[in-house]
Amino acid sequence: MQEQHLYDYAVIRVVPRVEREEFINIGLMLFSKRQKYLRMEYHIPVEKIHLFAPEFDIEQLEINLASFDKICSGKKDGGPIATFDIAERFRWLTAIKSSSIQTSRPHSGFSTDLDKTFDKLYTELVL
């Protein structure tokens, strides 16, 4: 029997008009403390976002998501938060925010293959 790994995941959402509280799922983060695993991917559906808010700044969204990715990956140019350990980075990225990039509450599960689980959740929840 393969070992089961506890994981948490959160869906990354863009909120084109924060005052309306409508969102579009654009990415996913999956975290496993024991496996020291933290992965993030995103896809920006420009046309869909512009249906909600034609004036929405896609370029700024790309810059902000790149920062999320640098923090998630622990890259040196990701600023001081990118130097936190994996669990702290995941908690910071999934903290409640009132900005145009938000995340769902973290959800938990068990997986024998974290990459496969990530791909399945990303396909189901984002694409």
C-alpha cells in the first residue's frame, strides 16, 4: 500500500470588481508540510475577466501573480516573505485579503501522488 500524504490546497481567484464580490478561479496552490511540497500554477482568462470588468488591468494582475509565484517558490527576488519556510509561505498566501487576488479557504485531503492530485484539482477547479 502506498503512503498517503496529507495536503492542503487553495484556489486562487481574481476578483475583477471587489465591491461586487464576484470571482473567477485562475489558479491553484497545493501544500504538504511533511513532504515539504508547495506548488502553484495559474492561467489568466483575459476575455472572461474583461466580461466582468472591461477596464481591469491584466498587466498588473500578471505582475501580482508573478510575485505570488516567487513567494510560493521561495525565490530570492520574492522579497522577505519568500524566505519563510514552506508552511508560513502557504499560510501567508492564503490569508484573507480584500484585493483583486484572493484565495479560497484551504481544503485538506490525502494523496499518494501530490503532482497527480495537483493536476487533477487544477483541471477540475481552474481550467
